[in-house]
Amino acid sequence: MPTTSVPLVCQRDLFSIPDSHCYLNSAFMGPLPRPVEQAGVAALAARASPIGLTAQDFFDPAERVRILCAQLVHADPERVAFVPTVAYATAIVARNLHPKAGQNVVMLGDMFPSNVYAWRNWRSHGVDMRTVHAPAAPWSSQSTGESRGALWNNAVVRAIDSNTALVAVEPAHWTDGTLFDLDRIGTRCREVGAAFVVDGTQTVGAMPFDVQRLRPDALVVHSYKSMLSNYGLGFAVFSDRFLDASPLEESWLMRSGSENFARLVDYEDRYAQGMRRFDTSLRANPILIAMLEAACRLLIDWQPGRIREYLLNIERGSVDRLRSLGFEVADEGERCANLFGVRLPDGMNPETCRRHLAQRQIHVAVRGSAVRVSPHIYNDESDLVRLADALSELVSVRANTQ
């Protein structure tokens, strides 16, 4: 992927977000950039009158996008498969791994369920679920030394042992943006032979991810959050562990030679090459694949590393201010930039806080005792100032009523 030192600027003009709204909730659902929206509209129009469509339209767009998805995460395109959901991809992994009684699965506490439920089914075979919860510790190391994020990472690595069959993690925790040291966790997985499964739905596209360096056995990404595409089509990158694995669906599209529609009833047992055997048939949906292509091209142009730096820059002043007001925010090296938690002072009600922000048309989510703030390339510094102003109002109200 090309790199440039030219800083990014706010891309708000490419989005249809009303000026009166402060949308800081891409971790719930990313807005569609206009080029992505337009790609979907054009594909829908072509589908309305399919006179010009050919057999190659079932294949060529998917192959273009396969290369783009691979480029986005520094992967080999032959290792990329299209999936409709994260749950679909984890089901592929669960179907093809066969842990034994007495083995364990290590996973993050309160992790998103799509990277949890597939492994819990193994409990009936005597496999232990080893959940590593966040420690009770300060979110920043500035005053106390070891932070919550550092302690959590240490605990995850310690939980992995010679009986670990699989480790399920996220680059950044979906509730509060805590970053996990995937280099260190992946190295430990390989030391003990555990499968390494990463759900990158909340971060891929908005921060760098290097498959060649991190070497996950499965990286799974739905595209409707940080990738700013539509719901229904994402991608996964599978390691050599799954070269001869079985797919969930036996689609004719994924068989060798299926491009020749005149020979489709000459049934073929061989799968298409690479990881195409795992592709969902939805890759042939012209609307979904066109929108994913447009989103990938934008993100590759913007560059995930530059997006992260842009977001950290616009957040910095407001994060400092929030800390001075008694809120906790993790240090920059230990939190995601496009998704981070603002831990509320003791006694401040999270739902009251969310409603207060919603009344001011500031869109965030509440997860546990924290406000989850998830900006993206359409936000600027004024949006974070607006958030800090609103939270400052709450602090003042509390001070005046105590």
C-alpha cells in the first residue's frame, strides 16, 4: 500500500450527515460516503434492467474486490474469502477445528458475541472457556504506572498455555477501544499451536492491520462499521491451516470452472482455487460488491495509518480536557482512535449521560460504565469539543446538586 506523509483533512463533504448532528457512533454503524452510496445506486439501476449483465459479472467484480481487501490488510488475495457476517466466518473455523476434551479457548471478557458463540458449542466436548476480563485499574498510566490496558494484555498472554486450542481477540475492544498487542498474542499462539482468530470489524480500514506480520489463522471483517460500507458483505483472511477445510455452503459459484455457465451440470467436485471455497454466494450481489469496492478504494486512498493519526490529532485537546474534569481515557498508545471509551466519574449515571448527549444531537453509545466515542474521517476537532462541552455541563450540574 502506498504511503504519504501528507496529513488528512476532514472528509465531511463526502457524507450526508446533517450539519446539526454530531455523529460519534461509527462503531454502531458507519455512514456511507457518497461514492459508496452512488456505487450502490448505480448497481441497483443496472440490476433493474439486466440486459447488459453477463456471466462474468458473477465473478469479475469479486476478483477486483478480493485484491482490494487483501491490499487493505497486507494479505495474499488467494487467502481472502467473502463472508456475509463475522458469525459465518467463525462458524467456518469452528467446523474445521476439532479441539479435544481438556483443551481451552482463551477469549476477551465482554467480547462481541460473533467471536464467542461458535467456541461455546465446544463446551459439550469438554473444552473449557477461559475468559480474560478487564482488570480493575486506572485507564491511564500517567499517574500510577501500569494501566488497565497493559495489565489486560499481560493477563491474556498468561492465560494461553499448552492446552489452548484457540485464542479469540479483537485488535481493539468493541466496548472501549482498548488495544491488544496482537504481535505478542499471536507469537504466543504459535508457540503453543493455538489457532489465532481476530475480529477486525471495528478497526480495519481506520487503523493499520498487517496480516503478513501478525499471521492470524483467521482475520474476520464485516464492512459496515469502520470500513464505511453496507451491511451484508465482508471478508475474511484464512491461513494455510484451512487450505483443505470444508466450506459451510456448497455453492456452484465456488467450484472450479463455474465461470462456464454452459457446463454447470457437468458437476465438479473440485473447489475454486485459494480460499474461494469459503465465499458466500452474496459476493455476486452487484449492489453489495460494488459498495464494498468503492469503500475499499476510498480507504486505500486515505490510508488507515493516516486515518488513525488524523483522529488522534482531532481528539487530543478534548481528551485532555475530559481528564481534567474527572473522566478517564486510555493513553494514545493503548487505545483505538476511531473507538475509545470515556469512563464516567463515580456516581454519574451512564444512561443519563447518553440522554443528555442525545438531546444535544451528539450520537454516542453507552457500554458498561463508559461512553463509547467512535469518530471517523467525517468528524473534526469541533465535534470532539462539542462532546467535551456537553460532558462538562453534566459535571457542573452534579457539582451544583451535591
